[in-house]
Amino acid sequence: MELKNFVASGDIYDVYESDGLAIRVYKDEKYKEKCLYAALTHARVETTLGLSSIKMPVLHEVSLIDGKWAISMDWINGKTLGQLIDENPDKAEMYIDKLVDIQCEIHAQYMPLLSKLKDKLARQIKSLGQIDEIKKYELLTRLDSMPKHIKLCHNNFSPDCVILNDEGTYVLNWGSARQGNASADVAKTYLLLSLKRPQYADMYLQKYCQKTGTSKKYVQQWLPIVAAAQLDRGIESEKEFLMRWLDVVEYD
């Protein structure tokens, strides 16, 4: 398979567009397991979302390209919600409403076949070298005390994952999806907005909580947990911000 057009680079993979396909090429052969698991996760979500109004790229192939593992799926044309917000800040509230509606539709799906989000978060926290064992224990104790659910959680949901076009609404990047508590997923989205579009983070959380009747403080209880898990990515520019969130016990 020929890699034609480079699109973007992620932490562990690069993305290309070629003949109507989006090709995710993992940067090192050691990421074989991550590639295969992401493909399995995508396929399971794809089956479930067949009953939803939300669309997602169809996965076509897992292959080796020049010795590197790769996943090929539909290339989706259109602008992301993130691009629309950035280009039309006067319409940001409308787009944030759309983001919340889409996320609520995702959480309405149940995914008992997916791995548990709580297990993933626990592994990420345990692996951290940036925090001491006492802080890990506090975070893991909080995590263990949180209610267990089996709702579909995207676990990386942001305006940059949503594309709108004439065919409908598409959600991308399902490789980290898990079954779990919707409020953990909301806390992760709030975190991602706080990192990239902080002016919209509180608006998003307020709208989600109003629409679903969820307590804002309940979502905020997840924030130190998802911040610690985000530290596991090792992005130096995020470290100081995330470390501050670990020490917040209660929020306004």
C-alpha cells in the first residue's frame, strides 16, 4: 500500500490519506499490540453504533507497511467541530451544544464487550513515575470508590474528533474507547478542552450537566483521576498543568 498524503502526527502513530482511506501507521514495531487492540476496539464500537445516528469510519484492514503496523479505514471529508469553533467563535455556543448532544448519544450506548475504563485508568496511574506512592494510593482509592457503569465512553472525545458533512455526523479516533462511567468521559473532555480551548471548557461542562441532570461536583471528582492518566502520555508541555490538578480535592 502506498502512503500518499501525510496528514498529521500523533504520539505513537502518523496519519496519511491515500485513495479515500485514512491510514494510521504506528511509528515503531513495538506498538503491534496497541495497533491490534485499537482495531478490535474500533470494530466493536462500529458494530454497536450501527443502531445509532452517529456515524464512524468503517475499518477495512490491519496490515504491515514497511515493517510498521497500520490500520486503514474510511477517509471522512469535512470540517471538525474544532475547526468550526476556531473559525466561527461567534457560533461557539451552538457548536458546544452539538458536542454535548453527540456525547450524550454516545453514552446512551452500552458496551459490555469493551475493556473497562476504570482498569485502564488504574494501569495508567500505577505506571506514573512523576508522583509518589502516597498520591497514587489516594488516586486509586478515589477511582475504586467511583460507581461502576458499562456505558460507551470515547475516552478521547473533543471537538477535533467530530466531523460534520452532508452525510451526517462522524466521530473519529475510537482506539481508546472503553466501557465505563459517563462522568469520567466528560471529565476527560473537560480536560482536553482546558488544555486546547480553555475559554470553552466551563461552558461545555455547564451545558452537559444541565442537559443530563448530572452534578457538576460529581464530574469534578473525576478530574484528578483523568489528569493523572493524561500524565502517562508524557507530554512535557502538559505536565505542570496536570500536576496542579492532582492536588485539587474539591472544586467550586
